[in-house]
Amino acid sequence: EFVPEMKRRAKEASDVLDIPMAAVICLLNEHAWSQEKLVNSFYNDPEALQKKFGVFHRCHSTGKQDKRRTRSTSYCPICYDDCNFDTLRSMPCGHAFCADCWTAYCTNAIETDGPAC
């Protein structure tokens, strides 16, 4: 029941704010999924809001990333395998890794350090 409504809100907010869905979902989560609260916060100082919640680089790509995105594939900087852009996992800092490397990292972090909040 909740998932379709969350997707609808995220799509609407993404369209209104003109930022990627991945960033919108993080920001909506921080604003209790209230579009009104998010839009008001966003328009007060969008850059500060994006930096505060770690989505600035998702909203503002660099020239280097744009050049890489003109191709349909890239490579994972950990394993150096060629990957399609839609299979890479993008971090808030702008780095992207293949799903296998990201999963291995998360698994290792949980097994080594234990779950953390």
C-alpha cells in the first residue's frame, strides 16, 4: 500500500525540484515524506540542504562524470570490470561501484563491525 504512494510522491518531488529520484528519496525520508516540508526547505537554500543530507553530488554531476556518461558503459574502480551505468551503485559523493563490489563491501562491514545505526 505504501510503496506506490511513496513512488508517486518521489516522482512528483523529482519533477518539481528537478533533481534525481535517488536524491529526492533521501530528502523526502528526512522530511517525513512530506512534499510541502521538502519543497519549503529546498527553496530556502537548495545547496545547503543537498550538502547536509549528502545528495549534493547526485544533483550536480561533474564534467568528468558527464563525459563518462556519454558512453553506455563504464568500469568499476574496485574490480575494473566493465559495467552498464544502470547497474552501478552511485554514492552521495559521486563515486559509483558495481553491485557485486558494493554488496561485498556492505557484507564485510556488517560481518566485521556489526550492524550500526
